[in-house]
Amino acid sequence: MNEFCDLHTHTIASDGSDTPTELIKKAKEVGLKAVAITDHDTLDGLKEGYEASKKYEVELVPGVELSLLAPRGNMHLLGYYIDQNSKELNDVLKSVQDARAKRNPKIVEKLNRLGLKITMEELEEMAQGGQIGRPHIARMMVEKGYVKSVSEAFDKYLKKDGPAYAPKSILKPKEAIEAIHAARGVAVLAHPISLDPNPLNLLDEFVSEWVGYGLDGIECYYSEHTPDFTEYCISLCKRFGLIITGGSDYHGKAKPHIMLGKGKGNLQIPYSLVDGIKERWQKLYG
Ligand code: AMP
Ligand code: ZN
Ligand code: FE
Ligand code: FE
């Protein structure tokens, strides 16, 4: 029997629109054996995730997605099976959360100056106590009729170096990988396409450097990866002795075109990749 999983999802603890319980229930409905909750810069969704995982009999892979200072494009690092009580990791999360909290009012101010009236209070209400991210701002812009879609909000205003962009990342790749390892986690480069690796061999150079810091794997299967790019990532994993992972980056309403476990429709992530992460964990810490 073919069994599937999704190793990259967001809940209301960051910028997804499902509660952890709703997410796990959905995972059950679409027939996934395991799902990872990988909220941006927070572990807050994991406790409820574990409870729902028991209730709905879907395996939870505890995770986190750290925002990094990218050498190019955007860089995110996934951490799996992290120890939620790690002081080192929680200190790093706190510093990134502080940077995020300082960044958001700057984006709102830029939008206000451009004539788009959005307040921090409205965003806080939408985020329900979770980490506020650009997808919340984009959803608010759609709700208010300033743009037609979340994608348009990013393209016209919120994308890197767009007219309402403000940076927030402060973590360097080495520090981020070390923080995941300090929490006895497995460190995986998220969606390498976002590094904008053009020409492709730029990715080889980046990965080679990060392997030197202890990088464990690459998210090869991803909603926005072409089959060729996925194959390229898999070949890098083989060359550098890294594990392969995959995920949809499901966000619910914040990315309405991405489906849990299925991405844009044709994503299929074999459950065997979860075994790969567990084996890596055993090698590192077992
Ligand atoms: P932030 O952490 O607040 O900088 O926001 C990052 C989030 O914005 C990630 O979840 C991205 O997937 C999402 N994002 C970035 N670019 C786009 C885009 N063009 N369309 C939709 N979502 C995007
Ligand atoms: Zn997100
Ligand atoms: Fe990401
Ligand atoms: Fe993500």
C-alpha cells in the first residue's frame, strides 16, 4: 500500500489559517499517514497538534521553519523532531519573533503612505495571537478590496524589495543550523527554488557551504518545484549525503491554490521520507 505524508505546513500559530486541530483533521480526511507542522519561527502549534494527532490517528512530525538572512532570494530552514524545551532554540526563536514584531509596523506604515489603510490592530485580530506574517497583510488587502488576490498583494507591494517591503531576517545559515542541532533536530533546507538559483550551480555552492555547517537534508518535493528541479535537488542530496524531504507549504486561506498533501494537485510525498528523517536523527543523536 502506498502511504503519503506532508512535511511542510502552517497553522494559525504563524500565517496559516487552520488551527492545528483543523489541519490534522484535514490530513486524516485526505488520507495522509503523517503531517509535519512547521510554523514560521514558533513552536506554539505543536502542543495542540500532538493532541489532535492522537485523536485523529495521524502521525505528527514536530517541526519549525526558521526565516534566515539569505545569500540570495529567500532562505528558510526546516527543523524536524526538535526538542521544544531547548533553551538555545527558544532564545533564537525569541530574537526572530522580536525582529518580526518590529518589521510588521514598518510594512503597515508603507502601505498607509501608499493609501492602503490597514492597521496593526486589524492584523492582530486576524492572527489570533499567532506570529503575524506578510500573508496576513496580503489577506487583509484582499478583504479590503485593495487587491484581487494574495498573489497580487505580494507582486505589487509585499515581495522582497517591493514598495511596501521591510526586511526582518537576522539569522545566518550557520547560526540557524546550529540552533536546530542544539535542539537535537534535523536541519533541512526548505524550498531551494526560493534562493533563486540561477544559474543552477549556484545551489551547489550554497549547499556545499551549508553541508560544512551540518545541513542534513533538502526539501526536494515542493509545490513550486518543477520535476526537473526536483530531480536536480535529489542529485544534490545523493552527492552530499543528505536526506530528501518534501512538503506542500500548505497555509489554508493564505495560499488558497496549495492543497494539503497535494500542492497544486500533483504532489505526492511518500511516507518513506519520514523514515529517512528518523534514521538521520538516530545517526545524529541515537
Ligand atoms: P514573512 O515570514 O512574513 O516574511 O512571510 C513569508 C511568507 O510569505 C511565506 O509563507 C511565503 O510562502 C509567503 N510568500 C512569499 N512570497 C509569496 C507570494 N508571492 N505569494 C504568496 N505567498 C508568498
Ligand atoms: Zn508562511
Ligand atoms: Fe518557507
Ligand atoms: Fe512554509
